Amino acid sequence: MQLQDILYSQGFGTRRVCAGLVQHGWVETARLGQGASFSPCTDASLEFDTADLRLRIQGVEWQYHAKAYVMLHKPAGTECSQKPSTYPSIYTLLPAPLRQRPCKSAIQGVQAVGRLDQDTTGLLLLSDDGQFIHRMSSPKKHVPKIYRVRAKHPVDELQIAKLLEGVVLDDDPKPVRAAACTFVDSHSLDLTLTEGKYHQVKRMLAAVGNRVEQLHRSRIGALDLPSDLAPGQWRWLSDEDLLRLTSVP
């Protein structure tokens, strides 16, 4: 693949912009596992094998990824929207190339796999792979998501039993059940859901006579939010991470 096309695929601008980056001497290349010895390149049409290719654009290192799969520790006070109404967008926490990656759809860049409310924190996946997004977010796939819920009032066994049995939300006569519900302490529980509805956890707690004070998503499928990933930080999913996610039946 030509270098200008590689840069374009990674979200560094139009092909003309990418060609200009190369021609100005602002692009260096290296191979993963070769001591990261970068060499400058000024020929935008030069062909490269993308396997294990590392780039350095204006001093910023970047590893080639044919598809983007990343995790974000979503902080409170952010919206999972490209056009937020009140709070800052989670997309502002990502580097420009991830937001500008070319896509076949009208929307550029990676997209959030489902949404979390503005005051909800925790694990959020983003990708530009439509099949992966569907696999992770479709209610038919039953991918479990675990939430740590801090309630306003004490949690009792009756409330947990009702959440497991199923509660009726105001817009759906079909009961919504928790796949699992574990008591943590007097005011906290871990709630596992396999589908996502608008404000679902908050409405389920309200249906059993309680109220959500804090909500944090700690796991998607078999993937836990890393303890060393601080709120607002992101990282690429590893091959092992993807395997954990996609191996969920």
C-alpha cells in the first residue's frame, strides 16, 4: 500500500494532506521489533507492507491498525455523542486520527459501541468495524455487561429477587430481567444485563423502589476495565482483549 494511502486509512487527513506530510519530511517509518529505528520517507507513493508497521508523524508515534478497536474509561460529565447537547463529548478524549478515520458510512472515525449516560462511568468500546459494533451491541447477541450500582436506599433481598424475576418498564410491557444480580454491601450491587435500553439500570432500580446514585460499568463480556486505565484515558484493544470479547457465546 502506498504511504499516502496508509496515512489516509489511519485518519491523518485527505490523501492530498497525507502526501503533503510525507513530502515535507514529517513522516518516518519503522518495523515493530526492529528497535523502533525510524527512517524518514519523502516519497508518498512508496509501497509498504503494513504488517507491524510503525509510523512517526510530526514526532508522534502511531502503529498501523487496519481496523480500530479501542477501550475508553468514560468519566462522568461526558456524552457519548458526536454532537453533545450539554456536556463535552467522549470523542474529544481521543486523538484526532481516531476521530478522522475514513468510513464507508457518512460518519467519520470510530463509533461508540452503545452509549453510557452522561453521569455513568466505566468501560466503553469504540471501533470503526461495523460488524464488531453490531456483535457487541445487538440485544440478540446477549453480550453481558456488568454494572456496579450505588443506590440511594438500602438494597434488600426482595429488590434483588424482583430484578432477577423481571420488572416492567413504562414503555415496554415485556418484563426486563437482570441476567445476574449480586449484593455488594448495604447500598451497592453488581447488575448484569444482556440488552441495553434507554436509562435501563436507573429505570429498573426505580421499578423496585430504589434510586441509582452512582453507576459504573466494570465489564463487557469477559473483558474487565483495567485497573490502571484512569478516567478519560484510552488504549488499543490487544488481540487477547478481542478474543475475550468475541469468544462470548
